[in-house]
Amino acid sequence: MPDHNYFSNLIWQIADLLRGPYRPPQYERVMLPMTVLRRFDSVLASSKAKVLAERARLKGGRVEGEALDQRLNKAAGQRFHNHSPLDFEKLKGDPDNVEKHLVSYIKGFSKNVRDIFDFFEFESEIERMREANILYLVVSKFCDVDLHPSMVPNEEMGLIFENLIRRFNELANETAGDHFTPREVIRLMVSILFIHDDKLLATPGTVRKLLDPACGTGGMLAEAQNYLREHHGEAKLYVYGQDYNKRAFATAASDMLMKQVDHNGAGNNVRFGDSFTEDQFAGETFDYFLTNPPFGVDWKKQQKDIQQEHDKRGFDGRFGAGLPRVNDGALLFLQHMIAKFEAVLPADQKHGSRLAIVFSGSPLFTGGAGSGESDIRKWIIEYDWLEAIIALPEQMFYNTGIGTYIWIVTNRKEKRRKGKIQLLDARGLWTAGGSEDNKRSLGDKRRHITASQIAEIVQRYGRQTDGGTSKTFDNADFGYTRVTVERPLRLRCQVTVEDKARFLDACPHLLDDVQAIDETLGREPQRDWNAVWSRIEGVLHPRKSRWKATEQKLFRSVFTQRDPDAEPVAKSGRDEGYEPDADLRDFENVPLKDDINAYFKREVRPHVPDAWMDRSKDKVGYEINFNRHFYRYTPPRSLEVIDAELKRAEEEILLLLREVTD
């Protein structure tokens, strides 16, 4: 019996018929829905007569809509049916009417399949193929591909479809990164997600649930199922996904239907909608989470709803920890998933949750103490949920060459990992080429990880041995207190003709007071504002002049300038101490493990003896500077080496110039 590669190649060859009217990155618009159609046609062939008879029997009766779908699905023995008298053989037999019949045939499916083809927007592709005169040829070629379950079991069909999805996404590498994660990255994530759960998954009758809230074409869901099938055949992994990209959703939903993956009888494991504003799994919890949200996704359109949930529901909602800046919603996905964590209640067969997510470098360190990003990191780390971060090689993804990181987050750390975070630097483990199957570069993807390299990363992760590329830290190592350091305001006062004119333009009614102050102070600069103001009050009091606070403030701003040699300005009223100079205000990030007073005495006082800390403004922040922990110092080359290189370069230039001029 031919294997899945045979059928994948057969279908791939049909795609050549599209050349011309379609560019290669657009082939999937036709080939994926046509593959789905052909599979469904083959699956339903044996029950076709029964479905048509049942529909004829129920026609004109009270059974309609969803109830009718359920009755006809039952007759088909599937979670979907087609009540059109047409099939692929009949479509092939009428070349002149193939467009009309194909549309009619699709409309004969149950609603769950019709919805998928609506999301594929396939009717517009049918029209496009008709105009290009290739529709009948494509349909007839697919008719010759036998995808009947007796030839292609569900598992093999899933592999065929996954293979096609991967190939077409690699063709469309300029946009594929939005909904397609390289297979080797998913394998690595899945291997680490299940790394501690061999015993749990080997328990007979084990059922676990996994969610991908940005599932794209469903690659992560498929790879998670493949992993369990290979390593824990007895365990059942129920996978669920959500996506708001229409074509990606249609592809993932088709994959689930073709594999007959259905854990709740409703045929809706993959659901359409925006996970932020249309959570299709509200109130549900899951054992595992896998996702690769789009890098730097803007959430301005959803901002109103998300802000409202944050403000009104707090930690009873999904976004209580904080909101990142509006141009990068990556950490919103992380909070969304943590809100769906299972509790750790072994007696109730609840063993907590594990999560693997791909991020760019931004969520590691963007935002200072008190920002939304820092508060989210603080929440995750202080609850001891962050287990590890793995740095991947650059140029691993299809639409970006930037560095990427896998975060492992869980509420059921092993005992040895409690209070700890492992950083694993896998940036040096890569092989040139787009993938093991395709050695050429694919867009920005110029590197891949081989199976043996994945195994090596997983082993380093599991050993958790310090040194080289793996280091383990205490949670507190990534935290710091942002302390406000103040220095006193120092002002020099001097009355000048120009400043008097400026002040009196704003306060002409104070002319007599200003003249009296001018006579008392004189025109010489004075470097003690406290003494100056005391003398001014001595002038105003006998005159019974009471200036408003705004007038006092204006006087000081007009007649004074900052002067580092002046005396510090004392606070007014009962407060002791000096007024801080906002221009000299600074901040120190003091590691949580340091004593703040000792740090200040050691690191600040020697440089600015007049400084003090305003501890009322303290903020605790967290950041993970990956490079700092794995920085390798490279000594500079000697001057002799550099001089020799420059000399060689000069000689080469002179030689080239001679060749041009001779």
C-alpha cells in the first residue's frame, strides 16, 4: 500500500496545473480545499445512498437545520455528510457544467463542512480556475487520487495533509511565519512539554487536554498528537485550537475532521475567533498549552475590550497582572493561557498544567519596573511558574531572522526546580538549510535543528546541570528594586531689569512689592534661596502683602537659576530636608538580593554625597537579560595583527590600481 509520501507527491504534482493563473505561494488556496473535498468524497462514498434515502424520507417534514444535519450525519456514520447526488466521478463526467456542479456539491455538505469552505473562500477560487480554463483539469486529476480510508487510514491522511500544509507554507515563506512554525521547533517544544510526564502519560486510560490559542493551520496540535502516538500510544491527548485567520482556521478544522478527531461530539475542536475578545474556551481548563503567537502583534483593535477586562475583573479575568504596550500583545497570550491552568489536585486527577510558548526577545526585558510587561514577569516569577527559557538559533523562522525563545511555564514544577529558573542557550546548535527535507534556505529561514540536536537540547534541559550552555538561577536573581535617587535643588537668585519686566508683565499689580524687594536685595547674585525668601517675606509682611502660591512660584522661576555652587533649597513647612531637583533625579536598579541601604552607600554616595533615596517611590521589577548571563568575552586583536592586515589591504588596493592604470 502506498505511504503518505506517495500521495503527498501525487497531489503536489497536480499543483503544477495552477502555474500561470496562480503564483506558487497561492497554490494552497486551491490544493488544500481540494484535498479536503476529495478525502470527504472518498470517506462518504459507501454511505452516500443511505444519506440520500434518509434525506428523501425526511424532506418536507419538521426535521431541519441542525437536527437534520445530525440525522444525516448518523446515516453517514460520520460527523459530517453530503446530501448532494453528485460526487467526484459525476463531476468529472460533465466538463461543461463542472463549475456549477462543484458549487452545488459543496453546498450539499453539513453546516460544519460548509463553514470550512466559506472560510477557505473557495467559491472565488472556483471562478478563478474556470476563467483560467483549468477547473475541469484540476477536478479530474483529483478524481484519479484514491483517498478512500481503505487505501489511506486516518493517521496516514493526517500525515498527507500535514505534509502539504508544510510544503505550501514553505512556498509562502514571506507570510508563513504568521501561522506556521517550523516542524523541528514544534518537536523540541513538545518534547520538553512532556519531558517529566512519562509516568503520568503511561497510566492506562489517561486522558489529557491541550490548547493552542493561536493555532494557525494546526501544526502544533498535529505534532503533539504525533508525539504521544509515538511515545505513549495508550494515552489520549485531546487537542483544541483557536485562530482568527480564516484560511488558517479552515485548514486546521479540515485536518481535525479528516483525522476524525472529535472529543466532544460537536466536531468543533478548532474554533474561529479572536482569542482576546472572543474566547471560544471561556471557563475551560487544560493540561497542556502550545503556541507560537505572531511576533510583535498589535492589539489596538482589541484594546478597549482588553482594558475593560483588566480594569473591571482584575485577577478574576485573564489580564489582571498587567497590560503590555499596545504594539506587542505576546504577553497577553501568556496570561490568556495561564488563566486556563488546571489546579494541582492529584486526588481529583488534576495534576496542574504545563505551557510552551515561542517569543521574540522583547518579552524578556521590555518595560521597566512598574510597566505592564515587568508586572507580568513579576507575577509569573513570584508565583514560581517560570520553569525555563531556551534561546533558539537565529534565522530559524520563515519571516524573521531575529532571535527567538521558548518559555516553559507551569504550576507543577519538580521539587528540584522549585524557586529556580533554568536558562538554556541553544543558539549554537543548528545546521544550515531550511529543513532536514529541504537543505536550501527558505526566505529568512537559513537554519534548522536536526533530530539529534533536538535530543541534545532535551538532554541538557533534563539534566539541568550548571555550566556552559545551561545555567540555573534563583527566581530572585531576575528581580530588582527601582529606587529613586534625589539630589537637592540649588538656586542662585538675582534681580535684573529684564526679569523684572517679564514678571510684571504677568503680575502688574505687584509693581510696588517688586520695587521694594529690588531695593532690599540689590542686583548682586545670591546663592542661598532660603535666606533670600526670608528677606522677601520681611519686606512683604510690613506691607501686608499676601502673594498667592502661583505668584510666589512665578517669582522664583523668573528670578532664579540652577547653580551647583548654591546652597540646597530647604523644603517649606514642617517637612525636613531639601527640595529635590527633578533635573538631577536618577534611578538605581538594586538587585533583590542586595541590601538597598548598603548598595546606596557603596554605589551612589561616593559619587554624589548630597544624594538621598525617596523610598516611597520604590518599584519592584523583573527582567531576564539572557545575553548578560551567557556573554563570552573575546579579547581584542593586537595592534601588530591589525597593522599587518591594513598593510596587506593597502598592497592589494595598490595592485588593483596599477592594473587599472597600466
